[in-house]
Amino acid sequence: MHAYRKTLSVPALLSALAFILPAAATSQGKPDFSGSWTFARQKSDDVRGKVLSAVGSNYTVGSDKSEQTRVWIRSWLEGFANDPEKRILTIEQTVERFQAALGDEVNNYYFGREATSSGPAGGVLKATVIWQGEQIVAEEKQAKGKGRIRSTFTLLPGGGSLQLDWHLEHQSFEKPLDVRLVFDRNPK
């Protein structure tokens, strides 16, 4: 009688691990943010008011690149509050990666390592993500300059809503922008 030993190919092993690892993340007591979420304006801060007080007017006087960036950021933030396509937050979360997408903007973050992404006006951003207790904190910093975006994701009690706290800094802002956005989970 011959002994038979079954081995898994590398792709099959990776597929098995991909199935097991997300379950391991939630079994470690960490919340799972994965899913589709819709912006709940009535539960959130007044985006327009917060943007106006921190970012300033909606036009630029000169051709300074930081002024153009400021106007672009303002336009994007106000568009988020007004454009229905941008009001859907889609999150995919695994042990290794956290992906958050608003409208056509997709941000990928990798636990345990720094990544790069493109910022407003083509600047390079260094991106990181960490667990901070029950929250996920994603941060993007300008490689050159002082601009920074920190996004703190908190699953609210019951799991039906998610709070996203944005903190944005840019040298062209009058002051840092802090805004609380709440999203309600969409049915599967």
C-alpha cells in the first residue's frame, strides 16, 4: 500500500489563507468596517460651515500653487457633501489592507508598512494605517511640505453607523479642518 500525501499548491494555499485571515482579524476582537455606507448629513457636522471657516473662500487671487491646491481641496470637500455619488463610502478590510473609497477616490492603506499615494495637484503623500484601540487611523502626509490628512474610523454601538473624523492641515488653510462625518450601513 502506498502512502498518499496531499499538498497544496502555492495559489491554493494563498487562497485558503485569504479566506482564513479576514476571519482572524475579527476573531481578535477588532471591529470589521467592511461594507457600503451612506453619508448621514443630519448626524454629521455642517461640512460647508466647517470648510468655510478653515479653508477660506472658493476662489484664488494669484497663481500660487498652494492657493490652487486650497481651492481644489475646498471644491472636493463641498462636492462630497453635495454630490450623491461621493456620499457612498465603501470599505474593504483584511488583516493586511484597509481600503476606503468615496465616489471615484480610492485609498489603499497597508497595516505595518508605509505606502505612497498622489495628493492634490499631484503631490506625493506618505500613507500609513494603524489600529488605535477599536478605531482605525489612516494618515497621509505630504512628502514635501506640511500637509496632512488623518482619518479616524469608529464603528458606533450596534454596528449600524460609522463615524469618520477627518483632520486636514495644509499651509494654505486659515486653520486645520476638523469635521465629523457619520455614515449609515447599507443593507447587504
